[in-house]
Amino acid sequence: MSYNLLKGKKGIVFGALDSNSIAWKTAQRCYAEGAQLVLTNAPVALRMGEINKLAEECGNAPVIGADVTSNEDLTNLINQSREHLGGNLDFVLHSVGMSLNVRKNKAYTDLNYDFQHKSFDISAMSLHRLCQCLYQADAMNEWGSIVALTYIAAQRVFPDYNEMADAKALLESVARSFGYHYGVKKHVRINTISQSPTRTTAGSGVKGFDGFINYAEKMSPLGNASADDCAAYTVSLFSDLTRMVTMQNLFHDGGFSFTGVTAEVIAQMEK
Amino acid sequence: MSYNLLKGKKGIVFGALDSNSIAWKTAQRCYAEGAQLVLTNAPVALRMGEINKLAEECGNAPVIGADVTSNEDLTNLINQSREHLGGNLDFVLHSVGMSLNVRKNKAYTDLNYDFQHKSFDISAMSLHRLCQCLYQADAMNEWGSIVALTYIAAQRVFPDYNEMADAKALLESVARSFGYHYGVKKHVRINTISQSPTRTTAGSGVKGFDGFINYAEKMSPLGNASADDCAAYTVSLFSDLTRMVTMQNLFHDGGFSFTGVTAEVIAQMEK
Amino acid sequence: MSYNLLKGKKGIVFGALDSNSIAWKTAQRCYAEGAQLVLTNAPVALRMGEINKLAEECGNAPVIGADVTSNEDLTNLINQSREHLGGNLDFVLHSVGMSLNVRKNKAYTDLNYDFQHKSFDISAMSLHRLCQCLYQADAMNEWGSIVALTYIAAQRVFPDYNEMADAKALLESVARSFGYHYGVKKHVRINTISQSPTRTTAGSGVKGFDGFINYAEKMSPLGNASADDCAAYTVSLFSDLTRMVTMQNLFHDGGFSFTGVTAEVIAQMEK
Amino acid sequence: MSYNLLKGKKGIVFGALDSNSIAWKTAQRCYAEGAQLVLTNAPVALRMGEINKLAEECGNAPVIGADVTSNEDLTNLINQSREHLGGNLDFVLHSVGMSLNVRKNKAYTDLNYDFQHKSFDISAMSLHRLCQCLYQADAMNEWGSIVALTYIAAQRVFPDYNEMADAKALLESVARSFGYHYGVKKHVRINTISQSPTRTTAGSGVKGFDGFINYAEKMSPLGNASADDCAAYTVSLFSDLTRMVTMQNLFHDGGFSFTGVTAEVIAQMEK
């Protein structure tokens, strides 16, 4: 199905690892809605090669590797994208996150601060770098839209989420702060989508993920939002229907965020 | 412009007083997006007759008067709408509000409680009544969408907004509470849009409105959102792009809600 | 234990039904901290007679009945209190709430609106009435403190809490709105305390209360806050230590409000 | 004035630069309330020598230098403090912040990321390091209290606050996350106080500070909270009156945080 919502729009999608990725689904949906795309991911992720299938599906979109902690890589990505797309950008999806302390099984009360710095650099400061590179290169069109994916652990503690909670809080703050400056300068809007826990390849690695996704499902009046749902919602934020929405953290979670408890969870507690 | 986002969808729009109304613009935009509509307003407002122009524009949509404080009127509206539209509803816009204490120039520290009760009944409890009538008549389709318009005075004090701040806080709470129940039962989602101050016929009557709308403009990185912008955003919330968004209060305000101060306001403070 | 935190201060405590009441514990603690008190409750509650024991303990504090939905009763209470206490008031505790629809077993999707109006009048608008009567009688001292008790259902849905969620959202909005006006006029501060579910005589009546309080206990890193804890916290808000805190909703809940899930709850979900 | 609120309690106060510092006032007030103290600051700040006056006033409290970005320094500080105080700690004040990009006049849209990393390390991650060192050394008593100072720029954009907004958002997230773990383990509570802009030696250096503090004063129903007010409020959070308050960000700002606009600001806008 397509509404041509993004007809004539050009954008970059970060983070399409494989067909479970939210970014993968979003790229497909953006293309279906008429957008022209550039795909990017970390060089190490590109080596897996899956993204080339997606690129084909999306009108032979170029795949350009970029380390999100490198200004040079981001600048190169932006320059090549403009060249390929024949102009400035209308939208960017930031779907990037990685926790070294989680990978290394370090508890939140026993963090390695070098790991933490890298986790933040990749997961949160990367949004600032990206925005700063776009801003300084004047690479976004007026009323462009930047979306980053986040999680409600930025507001409330989910213990296994570990340092990524702090990374997401930082990411959301960057979205607000840069949203102000880019809004004033060029009407570019920046928002974060706070998505239900999603069974992606990245998410599945987290300890206790199954118990947790099951809890979220029972705590959400509409159930958990899927990667496909998230792709559709992201398209709405890239479209002209939402031009005055900026600096917001938007919960896309079937109502989880404003549910204190459900009858289903109480029933489980009484077992 | 149209994307056919609401093709095949049926809905009711409350509160289109005249061509400045957000509800007016929303009805036009819904119709353009392929929806079938019923229009409604208070009987006294209908007597002005303007709404008939809108009805014509919208494919000769029926205009059915309803007092939002009357279960009978709301039930009648729902029944007639289903008959006319040939089925259940996919969306409803609640754009209803009126403050008797403001009209009568009563200060917030000198409220008349009978007036207040009426203000709340019209402006906030009407959303509950509407949802309850829809729920009991099982009149919404699965994954239907209900949107009510609100204002940030529900979160922060704007002194001239008076008792309407409390009415809006109540309205937003009703949206959350009923959103839970309707979500669990039938995947119907309920959200509020917290809109920039808008120069409608209703809004313009408020004391100090000009100073205030000017302040909001200077405090919003993208400027104030217009009634047309709001219509477009509402369409996105009625569409299938946002099916997992529920129980949310969504700021549609050019960034006002997350701006502490702007350079422009500081400059003005230093005069 | 006493710190003399309220030495020389005068106040009114609403809602001490019996020795399980938060208001009862608060009155005891205020008296222990050196305050002079007046006690009040609804005439029907006074007839139970328990409050007289509390009055004795609190230096033979006068007990003055007042229907919180009556301006006359509130004005009479204020006048008698000033006379008895020999001056204006420094603090007031509003601990008042009652849901007719809950009592009558009406579901949230099947509310009786006359009941609802009464529930709101007693549980939420009573704070406005009280503040308005105090304001118009100029009965508070400079830097006085008004506290009302609320619950997190004002922010997130707990289905069995029913219409009281909306009443609490309204109550919190009134605290903010009146807090602005009373702050500007006389530096009087108004805050709400959002307390853990507490096994009071009133609370225990609510359907599913046991399952619920157990869930809250498991979801709070420090466990649920007790009535005694709440009394101590309220004293801090009546004291001069917190003079610049106003218009806030303060969670007093062992961390429940910012906990997304605990290890204990996840373990229970996996059973 | 003293209530003996902290009699028998032992704590560390970070960040008392000179007599304008909030930490300075807090140390004085804690001592007056009966606490035993250790004072600390960065070695470079200690070289100014002013802190020795404060140490004398506070019963010859030891002054122990510590670089908050060094685990070794923090561990040494904790060990020496326990030795000097003869036992574990009941409270800690974290009043630490520094922005290299602000100092170097780098705009938010032109940040140097090495500077930023250092700013975050000093201003935000230092709270994590401190908590982690305390936790691993098991250096806090049951029901101890840790408070960090923050600013509302963590929620809303104040453009001149620059990268410190992101640092404060990160700091608040750390307080929540560590508050969960320390609460579950040992009932230690961790909160942040979001203080009015305060004319300290550190604060005064920020560009546009005068216009800004003036704006905050006009936007706060009670005016800006002073450093003395903040010291008193912090004492309440170290005391046993607030044992069930944790993982909260507490606005101490004369009502600024929940005020949308004041009559005074509107009047200024109309000039």
C-alpha cells in the first residue's frame, strides 16, 4: 500500500542491519511512499552484506558506510548522498545504538567508563555529530525532518537496559537541543520515537529480553508496536502532515507509557 | 493536495463553527483525503448557518445538532451517523470547549462553581460522554481513532486561561483513562493534540489573547502551528500510519512545549 | 521524635477519619513538631466520633465539621479556626476524596454523570473552594503552605481506580493554577503529594486493592511509603525548609513513579 | 536557626568554591543542623584556598581534594572520609559542573567533541562514578541520601545553556538509574534538585546570564530560589523526613517549572 506521502523527498536511513530491523522496514516503506534513499550503516555491519538486498528493493539505493563517531565519515556520507540524490535532504532516520558494557556483561553498578564513553558516542552523541555535520554543510531542505529511535528507559528504570537508559536520555536531550537550533535556522524538525521493545537482531541479545517483551505486551492496551508499525509512524513524521511537530519524544507503544497497570498484569501478580 | 489517507473511512467532526475553526479545516482535509463525514455542533451554533457551506463542500455531509452534555443527543447523533454512513465509525474529532467563568469575567480566584460545572461538562466530560455512548453502542470500528483538541495550560499555568486549564487537564485524563478501556476492548485509540494558540473565533474572545499569541510565536522555534497545520496533523492521527499511538497528549506547537526561552524573548526582556 | 519544625505555626488538617488515615498521622506529627491545629472532616465522618481521640492528643484541638462542597461551611471553618488559633493560617492539609461511581460499582465505561459530578466536587473542586475561601478571606500568612494528597493514576491508568484518576488529575491542575495566583499574591505555596497506595480505611474498600498494593510494593525500589512516612514528608512541606517549592506534584512512593519494571516483577511474569 | 535535623549524620559536600556557592551554603546549613562533614573539590579549586574558611566554620571539617573523573581519587576520598567520620556516610551533595565548550565559546551547533566528552565526564558521569565507588565500597548507611544539583535545561531548551543541557539530562538519568539499584540494595535514595538560576561564581560566567536570571525571576510566581533556600531544601532531603523520596527530579524554583507565562512577562512582551 502506498499514499505517495514522500513523493519527491530524499533521505538517508541509518541502521538497516537485516530484515528484522526497524530501519529496514522504514527504508522499504519510505521507498514505497515515493522517496529516494541512501542507506548507511557501520562498515562492520555492511560486511554482512544483507543490506544490498534492501538497496536493490529500494531502487538500487547507494549503500555508503559511515562510522557515526567520525565527523569525516559523516561528512563524506552527506556529500555523496547529495550528489547521488541531486540535492539536499528532506529526512534522516537515526536508528543506531550499541552498549559495550551490556555486551561485556558489566552490571550498571560496575561499569567500565571507557566502554561507556564509546556506548554514548555511538548511541547518543552520534545524533549530535550527524546534526552538526548536516547543519554546517547546510544539507537539509527547509522543513526537513530528522527522527531518532529511542526507548522509555530514558524516563523510567528497566534494570537490564543498563547504561543504554542513560544513552537514550542523552539522545533525547540532543534531539530537543538541536531541534531548537535547527528549527530557528531552517525549520528543520527533530523528534525521537520511543518505540515498544521490538524483536530485532540487536534487541534480542539483551539479557531477559523475552520476559521483558512479554511484560510490555501485557502492559500495553494495544499490545506492543511492531517494526512495521514503527516504519509507518516514521513515514508520518517525515511527511508534510507533521511539519509543526518538533523537539518531541513521541511514544509509539500501544499505550504502555501511560498505563500504570493492566488487569492482565494484576492477574499474573496474584498467581 | 490529497494522499487518499482516509479512503473508505467514516467519521464525525465536532465543532466546526466557521472557516477559522480548526474543526472546519479538519473536516475539509478529511474529506479531501477520501473520508465520508457527518458534521455536528451545538444547536445554538448551528443556527448561525455557516456550517451548511462546509457540509456542501464535504459531499453534502449531514449536519446533526447535538448538545454534548446530553446522552440522548449524543446517542441520536451516533445512530443517525451510522445510518447515514452505512456502518460504524473510524474516527471522531472532539473540538469542543467553552468557559462560562471566562465569559462572565470571573477571575480564577473568584469562580462561580455552577458556571465551572457547566464549563467542565461541556469542555471535558463531553469527551467521556461521547466515548461512553460510542462504547456502549459499539459504534467504532476496530483500530478506530478519537482525537480531542487541548492546550498546554493543562500542564503549565497561563493565568488568563483561567478554569479552562483545569478543564483541559480533565479532558486529557479522560482521554488516557478511556483510551485504556477502549484499547483493550476494541483497539480504538484516543489521543489529544495540544495545539498552539490559534486565532479562531472562539480563541479571539479571550482577554489578552493578542499579547499571548505573540509571545507563543516568539517562544516557538518553528512559530505557532496554524489551523491548517493542525488539520493535517489530525489526519495523520486518523490514518493507519499511527495505529499504535494511544493515550498520548501530542504537542503540535512548533516546539513551544520544550523551549525554555528563546533568544527573541530574552532580547525583549532586556528592552 | 520532634525537631520543632512547625513551632509557632498554625494549621487545619482535613480528613482524619481514624488512626489508619494519613491525615491522622499528619495531625499527630504536626502537633509533635510544635504546631497548633484545628481538625475538620465531613459532618457524617465526625459522627463516628473517633476524631475526638486525635483532638485530645493534639492539645485539645477543636474539631469543626465542614462539608467541602459548601462555601458557607468552609468560610465558617476558616473564621472559627482563626479565632481559635488567634491569627492566620500557616498550613492546610487537604486529604479528601470519595468516588460515588466506585461505591456504586459503576464501571469507568458506564459512569453515572451525577455521581461523577459529586465525586469531582468532593475530591477535586473542594481544593479550589478551600483555596478560594482562604484567598478571599485573606486567611493565610505569607509563605504559608497548602498540601493536597493525590495518586499517580492522575498520570497513568490503573483501571480499578476509575473516575478517581480524572478527579486526581483535576485536583493537581487546581493546585498548579491556584498555586500561581496565591504565590503571586502572598507567596503561599500549593503542592500535591502523590503517595504510594496506602492501606487506609478508605483505600481498602477499592476493588482489587490487595493485588494492587502488592504490585506497587514489588515495583518500588524502596517499597511502598507508609502513612507515617507521608506524615513526615508533609511536615517537611509545611516547614520553612521548602519555601520555594510550589505548583509541584511530588511523588512520595519509594521510587515507583520512575521505575519501568523491577527484577521481582519480571520474575513473577515468568511464572 | 537549627532543628537538629541531621544530628548524628555524616556526609560529604562536593563543590563549595566560595561563599556564593550553593554547596558552601549547604555545608554551613548541614553543620548547623548537627551533621559531621567532609568537604571536597577539584584540586585546582582547592588551591584558591577559600574553602578552608568554610572548613573552620564547619567544626574543622577535613578538606580532601578529588578529581571527579578519577576512580582512584573518589575511592581515596571515600576511604579517608570514613576514617575521619568514624563510619559510613548518610548523605552526599554532588554540586559539580563545568562546560568546556561554553568556556571556549563554541556554539551548540559547532561543538568540539573532546571538550564535550570532558564536560560530560565532569558534570554528569561523575555522579555515576561517585555512586559506583560508594556502592562498591559499601560506604553508605541504610536509608542514606544522595543529592545532585541540576537545571531545567534538561527538560526544555535554553539556548545559551549549550551542552550543559545534555549533561544535566544525563545526570538526571544517572540519578534515576543508580537510584533504582542503590534503593533495592540498601535503601539509599538518589534525587536531583532542579534549582532556579543562581548568581554563583560559576553561573555568572555564562553568556547572557543577567538577562536570563531576570527572565526567570519574572516567570516565577515566588521569584527565584536563592542559594540559601536551596541549602535548606537540600537539608530536608538529607533528613529522615523524606526517606521514601527517590529517583525524583525535584524542582526548587519558585514555581517556574509549571508556569507557562506570567502577567509580568506578557506586559514586557507588549512593550
